[in-house]
Amino acid sequence: MQKSRLLMLCLCLLAFSSFAAEQVKYRMLLQVSEDSVDKLNLALNNAYNAQMAFGPENMEVEIVVFGAGVNTLKYYAPIPIAHKVKEAKYAGVRIVACEIAMRTHKLRPSDMLPEVRYVESGVAELVEKQTEGWSYVHSDNVQIHKPLHRLRFQKALRRGRQQGSPGRLPESIAARASPNCPTAVP
């Protein structure tokens, strides 16, 4: 009786220790569907930030590029983007291009950056990965804000005070302000 209890206790401890040692593996899916280097850069930054938050060993990332977005992965892409794509690949980020979109835009694999992998359909890849439990982040919805230049900010603030709203930016300027740019002065 005691041997069976001891055996049961050992099995429970073994199961618990293997469960505790197992880390959660996060899987994130990003998409780029516009011919915009800024959008591809945003997706690459999101991939990097997620890997830094969870640790590269705990974060699987795939960027699916389809539609006009395939033009951003051409072999003669701007050097900073080509360099970032190469870094992303070495960090474990998988970048895939839609072959249907490539045919539409008259592109061949030889026209693309060497780090790019291919899938028959970008949309089908998104659907398939989501059914496998991947988290889907649609980077195309995120607007890219350029911060207001400091002098423009100060002029706008003065203009706001002259219009009778001391310490606040006019609404037209505040709407364009970067999230890091304060809209009120204490």
C-alpha cells in the first residue's frame, strides 16, 4: 500500500515538474497587403517587439505578405528594409509571400529577397494559421504618426493660447500629434 502511494506521489511530482518546466509558446501572425515600405517596417518592428517581450525562444512570428505588399520584398528593395528582413529571418521570423500576388504583379522568386519563403495563397495562409491557434495582428490598421517638430509644437501651443485655450493644442494639431507628444502643458 505504501509503495503504491509512494509511486503515485512520484508520478504526480514528475508530471507537475514537467508541466511547470514547459513554457508557453506564443505564435503571432502579421500581414502586409499594401505596397508600403512603412507598413512592412511596422510589421517587422511589431515582430521584434513581441520577441523582446516574450523572448525569441517563446515567440514564433510569421509575416504574410500578399496583394500589392509583395512589391516591398523585391530583391532591389531599399537597403534598410532588405537589411531588416535579413535580421528578422536570423531572429526566427518567417516572412512569406503570396505566389498568386506575385504572379499578378509579374514577379518571380528570383525577383524577391533571398530570405522570403512562399505560400500559394496569402489569405489561405492567414486562415490556416488562425485555425491552428495563431494570434492575428493586422498591422495595416495601425496609422504611422510622425512626431511634430518641437518648434511646430511650441508655435501651435502659442496659437492655442491666443485662441483662448491656455495650455492646450488646437484640436486640428492635437489630432496629428504623436502619442509621445504631450498635448497639454502643466
